Amino acid sequence: MISSITGFIAQSLESVGDTVSEAFFEPVLRVGVTGLSRAGKTVFITALVHNLMEPGRMQRMKAVQMGTIKGVYLQPQPDMTLPRFDYENHLAALTGDTPRWPDGTRAVSELRLSFRLAPTGLFGSLTGPRKLHIDIVDYPGEWILDLGLMGKSYAEWSAEVLTRLPKRPQATAYLAALEGVEPQSKHDEATAQRLARAFTGYLTEARAAGWSDCTPGRFLLPGDLAGSPVLTFAPLPGAEGTRGSLWRENARRFEAYKSKVIRPFFETHFARLDRQVVLIDVLEAVHRGPAALEDQRRAMAEVLAAFRPGANGFFSALLRGKRVEKILFAATKADHLHHSQHAKLTALAEAMLREARDRAHFSGAETKALSIAALRATVEESRTHQGREVDLVRGQLTDGRQVAVNAGELPEDPARLLAPARDGAARWLQGDYGVMHFAPPTLTRTPGQGLPHIRLDAAAEFLLGDRLI
């Protein structure tokens, strides 16, 4: 007993010592990168790291302007149980002779980027260069959406899902599987598995069709949980069933999913962040129409409700856990639009997340919205069409064709898109919006110059700038 107590005290003192050492000598800043599927998380992290290591294109960063960054290098990440973000292979995919977009995120991964910084402050000449470690943590978008389930009961989740399924052709097979099923009947495992498979099929097709609210996310990326009871449930109609019923067993498994899958993920990774990037492919949602845009707005609002925004501090970190200090909302793929429309894209992203941003401001977190392209895949040009100048972007599509396109003019007032989306409009009244899928450009690498981008340096300055000077 005494040995156990002594060991516990020693471990506690060591933990406090590590925290103090990090805070005062080699501080660590944890940055989470989140977003829905295909928002560009992998490309964002790869381009950010490459440009921080070769900062010739990062002139909006004060530390680059002032020359305070004396060295940047990759180190093994501190968490021995997490996969390392595969930076080198992702960079090779983007910069090879036949460049391609890297595979998307399928698990939590981490990368540590360490900075050697020039001394600053009154006693800087006495202390010498200082170090700062940036831990970048990548999360699958499919799992992130699950955070919105934490505040819902099985009955609430089922009612929400079943309300929207009749409007989606991807749900036809699942709705057919529900026919003849009596939720209040005695639980039958074969029926539960059949419904779970059908619902997983719907989620897979819905994600491919561009819908955002594809929860539970582990149904799409099950990993070692495949086939387990915690992934064998589906939404059912009706109120709470009797003991032993199919409805009650599905509800029990839904609660187990929250407690055994979502909560550990939140406590282990999400709740330890200092800064957060939220990537949003707004253009794809606009292209798909009002229902997709409203679906994206609602999904992102639920995700952000799970954040713990607020001012951070040493003792609050030591005693009560960390809170997110800064949140960046980044509308990605800005290179698909001419720069004259970037402000409109930013305004639309801000308006979509207004409720969440206001909540973050109220809690003390600093927020910012930007339109970015982590890797610029197009160039701009203008052409005369029917007697007027038209702004275009030109690039190579993933099928190899070279095109110059105008995706459509975004409105000055975001409400012209968000209002019909909230009202359930079937299509846009003011016209259509196109989206082309561009391939990465073939690059000529220059030493000291990172990957070409749009406002990635502004994003880095907001997220990291105050800690680099």
C-alpha cells in the first residue's frame, strides 16, 4: 500500500514537473486541424509544415519579417500511441512529376514541428535562443461530427435522422429495410445487424453525394470496432421501448457509442487543444444547392458546440484542463475563384458560423475567418465575353483537361444564400454555381520557397504568430 502511494505521488510530481518545464523552458502549443470530409485537411497540414520550414512565401508572418525564426525542424511526436502524420509521403504526392492529391485522413495522427527562436524581451540577451514545439493533430472529419451527438439522446437522434431521410434518394434502401420492423418487439440480433448494414450503406452513399451530417462517423471508418455491438445500431421510430425490445437495445448501444467511443476521443485529443483550425469546403456545398449548404451550416454548428473556447492560462491548464484560445474558420479552395470574390467567400463562411463564433467570442476565444488555398492549383486571367470582361481561373482538371472557368458570382450579402437554404428552397434563384475538380499543379521547386498558396501565411500568423516573436 505504501509503495503504491509513493509511486502515485512520484508520478504526480513528475507530471507537474513536466508541465512546469514545458510552460517555462520548452513550451508546447497544440493545434488541432478539423473539418468535414474533403475539406482539405491533409493538404493544409502538409503545405503549412512545408511553408514553415521554407518560409519564403510566408511574408504575412511577423516572425518571418523580423527574422526571429532561426531554425525549424521535425521531431518525433511525444505521444507514443499515435501514428505520425505522413508528411514526407504527402509532400511527395503533391510535388512529384505527376502530382496527385494525397489520401484523406482515416485516423488521428500527430506531427511535432520545433522552432528555434531568437531571444526577445528584456532578458533575451542573457537567455539565448528559445524553443517552441508545435504539435499538429489531425482528426478524421467523419469522427469530428460525432461530437454533436454528445448532447443528444437516442430518441432525439433517431427523430432527427428519420425526418431528413425521405428527402434523400441515398436512404431508399434503409427505409425499405425499416418496413415491417416493429421497434417494440423483442430484440433480434439478426434484425439489428441487417438494419445497421443498411444504415451504413446509406451513410456511405450520403457522404459520397456531399451531405455533411453522416453520423455516427465510426460507421464509415470503423477500424478495429468493425462488427462490434457498439457499431450495430440504427435509428428507429417511436418512443422508449420496453425492456428487452429492439428499440431499447439500439438505445443502449447508442449510449455505449457515446461513452466508449466519442467521449474517450474527446478527452484524449480534442479537449487538450490550444488552437483550432476549422476547414470548410463552402464552395462544394453552394454548388450542390440550398439543402447541402444548410446541412453543412448545421453540422459545423454542432461540431463547434463541443469546443471548450476561452482564455488559456498556466494554472487553468495545470488544474482544470485547457481551453481553445483561438479558432480559425478557413473556407478552403479559394483558388477556384478569382481573387475579386474571396471577400464574399469569407463573408459567407463567417455568416454560416455566426452563432458558433458569437459563442466563442463570449467565452473569451479569439476567432478569425479567412478564404485560403493551402496549395494553389490555378492561375487567374480575364477574358472578354459578350462585350464584358469576365474573371476566370485556369488550371488542369483531375482528368487531365486544361480549363478556364468562372464558377459563378457569389452575392455581396450572404443572406441571399443562407436565407433560402434555411427555408428549404429546392434551388438557387439567382443562378447556378459550378465546381471543377482541379489537379495539383506541376511545380518547379525553388530552395527556400514553400508550396504556392493563398493566405496560408495569414492563417499561420493568426494561429502561431503571437508565440513566435
